[in-house]
Amino acid sequence: MGNLRGKFITLEGIDGAGKSTHLGWLVSRLRAAGTSVVSTREPGGTPLGERLRELLLGQPMSVDTEILLMFAARAEHLARLIRPALDSGQWVVSDRFTDASFAYQSAGRGVPAERIRVLEQWLHPDLQPDLTLLFDVPPEVAGARMAGTGNALDRFERERVEFFGSVREGYLARARAEPGRIRVVDAQASPAIVQKQLEEILINLMNH
């Protein structure tokens, strides 16, 4: 059975990096290649997770509450969607996973990384993404993109540019520590060039 397990791909990056834009293309590309794919997001991905997402993105709270709610949503996500899908041979593509907790809550908010590692070890000591795509973009560019959409900004999107600078550095530090899993994508490039980068990375993953 072990050989039939699906692949787990996550997309990471600061708000405004363009993850959501490319997630649809990525899923379509995999499906066109004959892969059965589940597309999901964090926080969210399950009915309870989506309710927790509303709280996390809209409600002021202490950083400890923020972390625990993120991992509560992740526990449900893993139990109800991610693990069953992977075990059935489907691929899972998720907009964010635990790397986001290290980047946002630790690098961004200053929570000791060890606290997040304890929760990670509790929930998924045996499971890491097969591939993480880190959409890297300077905070100023990401901020201009978000402002350009005209959409109302959530609690995270309203953070200062300095916060996103710290989050970006947190992500890049994780990419340096795990270059085999985390692939940095230059998200400042045009969508066509970004998709070319993704295509090369995907072909490599599908052939292994």
C-alpha cells in the first residue's frame, strides 16, 4: 500500500505573493497529467476549519490563541482531509501548511520556534510535504498587489510592511535549511515565467 500514497504539495509565501493565482494553474496542470488532486487551504479545508478561519482572520486575539487555533484547524484538516486523501492515492495541494506557522507566528510575531515544533511533532511527526513551493516577493510588491485588488484586507493582510519583512525572512531561512523540500519561486516575474518555473519543478516531482 505504501507505494500508492499520494504526493503532498504546499504553497507558501507572504500575503500578496501570488500563491492563490498559481494554485489553480498547478491543480489544472496535475489533473491534465492524469493525477487525482484535492485542492485545499489553511486555515480551513474542512467545515470546522473554515469557521476557525473566520475567527483567525477577523477576530483580535493573543498570539498564543492564534497559534493554538491554527493548529486546531490543522488537526481537523489532517484527520478529515489530508491523510485520508493521501492514503487513497490522491495528491493534495494546500495553500499553506505548518511552514506558515513558523514564518508568521515565530518569525513574524516572535513566538519561540520550539513551541511550534512541539505542536508539529504532536500533530504530524510522520508527515511533511513532498514539495513546498515558496512564492518569494518583497513585501512592498506584495502590499501594492493587495492594495490593487480593491478587496477588504483581513487581520493578517493589514500588518505593517516590517512584519511581512520578518515573515519573508522566516520563510527564506526555512528554505535554506530544507532545500530539498522547499523550492523558492521568484514570484515577481510574470505569470508565464512563474508557470515555467513551476512546470520544471513539477515534471521533476512527477518523475519520482
